[in-house]
Amino acid sequence: MNEHGVITEPDTLVFRRTLPGPIERVWAYLTESEKRATWFAGGKTELKAGGKAEFHFLHRNLSSEPTPERFKDMENGVSFQGRVTACDPPRLLAFSWPESDGGDNSEVTFELTPRGGEVLLVLTHRRLTRKDMPGTGAGWHAHLAVLEDVLGGRPPRGFWSVHEKAEADYARMIVEQAEQETRGENG
């Protein structure tokens, strides 16, 4: 539970979580606006390739912790829109994700696999810039922690405290990966 994502390529983070099933329940928390808003962001998703994917973040509704000063500009919500790039209910959902620097969109893919009464969720975020990776990794880490709690019937843990610790961890992971790449290129 609550394990870190893995950098599988210089621009890709992969997260794995085992969640209480059935698969249709987890799918609903990925695709239905009201349920998705309990752990991530509300907004309508057209479940077809090329469909709109709206994201309305209201982090203050995810836990009782106050918003850190550096995120106060997001306190009253942040919204953006992507496009569904693949959809195969209830196993696969992928959508584009606008980058903070206005560059090319990255892509988020959710894959669900039933495992008895549980569901393996694999979240892959591709085409991330190194600059965005610590914050994005920490965001997914914290959002998935809340999803684990919601699906497990527990009160959500503190979103911002999980995010803060995870962001430092992901920043370290990226530095370590860059050092490994440098040693590999020069060794």
C-alpha cells in the first residue's frame, strides 16, 4: 500500500496499486465524475477515443489538511481538459494531460486487471518533463493514497502531507536516475 511509482524511462512514471474490487467498482471511481472527485478530480469523461476528459480539482475536499502556502492559488479549484486516447471498459482508460509549460501533452493510462476479489491498477504517465516529474509523481502518489482509503472504507489520509513527503522522494529518485544515466554514458 502507498508504494512509490517507478521511473521506467526518463519521461515515464508507473504506479501499481492493489485495490478492493470488483473491477466495475474501481472503473466507476476512474470514470464517474462524483466518484472520481472523492480522490482526484471531478469532471465529465466521454468514454471513447477522441472524447473530452474534463478535470476539476478541488484538493480541499480530499482531506482535512489546510492547503500549503505554495498551493494557495489552487485552493478554490483548478480545471483543465484533455482528450481520451483509448478506452476499453472496464480495463483501460487513457487520456492526454496538458503540461505546465504549455508543451506537448503527456499521457496518462489506467489499466485494471482483476485478481480474485481485488483489482491491480497500473497507472502510467508518459512524456513527462524532468521538471514536472517530482510534482506529478507526488500528486499521483497522494491521489492514489486517497483512492486506496476511499475504496477501503477508511477516512482519507492527509493529501498534502503525503504529497510533501512524496515530492521530496521523487526529486531524489530523479537525481539518482540522472546520476545513473551519466555513469552509464561515461562508464
